[in-house]
Amino acid sequence: MSPDELTGRALARMVDISAVQAQHGRADVEALARHALEGDFVAAHVLPSWLPVLRPLLVGSTTNAGSPVGFPSGGSATPIKVAEAGWLIEAGVQEMDVVMNIGLVRSGELAAAGRDVAAVLSAVGGAVPVKVILEVGLLDERQLRDAARAALDAGATSLKTGTGWQGVATTPRHVEIMRAAAGPGPEIKASGGVRSLEQIRALIAAGATRFGINTAVAVRLVAEAGA
């Protein structure tokens, strides 16, 4: 999509909204589902323990119920990530994020980081889409490029810039690096600090195809984009 073609409807179908902070409870999950249905957002994400609450609220809609693995640090042991992914599949997840082990990436242990991602992707077995979170705010350009390549070599078909927990906004440069590593095919989700239509258009121009945006901000931006 060209940035100039962005409409509210098109934007909503590119945006995931979420309630994935530690303090989010049942009322927040129920409110998230209402916003997702009213706005026809492409996905709504919650922490794993809340997926059984969210999933039935979205039945019959075009909004996917999503949840993360190894969130937010990425440092869980690989067998724990594999078990969490399996549990989410059994709970009815429709799409999944997995946080790459950023400590391994920063240590230059890219093969180990790739094996961690590959194990989760193997456990999912293509049952649902999986986005690999690279946490761009903790990586320099070389590390980001290496992390993207390691994830892709492990079988990833979708990359995500961050968890939103690091307080570092995703920039067009982050997306450009990821797109250069990924080529034209894989999905790239920009998440973290996206607050304006101007940012969204710049990120699309850099190669982003999907967005994770704060729910209240997402609702506002869809309205601003218009019909």
C-alpha cells in the first residue's frame, strides 16, 4: 500500500491493539475486545493467561486473538518457550509473537538465538502466524541486521520491531534495516511509540506492513485517517 492511500478502514486492518501490561486485568481485556470489534482491528493481543478470556469474545469476528511467547524479555529457556507456544495453540490463539533472546544476540551468539526461534516455530508447525520480536531499542544497527537475518534463517516469515516495553520508538531506519535483511516478502510489524499518521506513513514508506499501537491512540488515528 502507498502511504498516500491510507484510509481509516485500511489502517484498522493493519493494526494490532493490545492489553499486555502487567497490570491489565479482566476489565481491560473485555474493553480491548469491545474496541477491537467496534474498530474492526486486525488483531487484539493479551498476555497468555488472559487468552482464554479474550478468545470467546472475538468469535465470529475478523479480529484475531493473539498472545506472546517469552514476553517481554525473550530470556526464557527454550523448552519453556516451546511449552508456552504449545499451550497457546491449545487455548485457541490465532496469531503469536515470540521475543527473540536479545541477550544472545548482543553476545554475538546468533546461532543459539536462531535455534531458540526455530524451536518455537517448529512447535507451532505453521498452525498460526508467528511474529519474531527483535526489540530494536536494545540493538545497534549491526546487531539488528544480524538478528533479523538469524530469525529469517530460522524460518521466520514475520518480524516485529519491539515489545513496546523499552520506551524506544520504532523509527523508519529500524524498519529499513529489517526490510533490507528480509527482502520484499516477509511481514514487518512496527510496534513501539507509533503515535501519528505522519509516523505511520513514514514507516510504510520504509517497508512496514503492520503496526502495534496503543488502543486509545489506534482508535484516534483510524478516525483521523477518515473513510
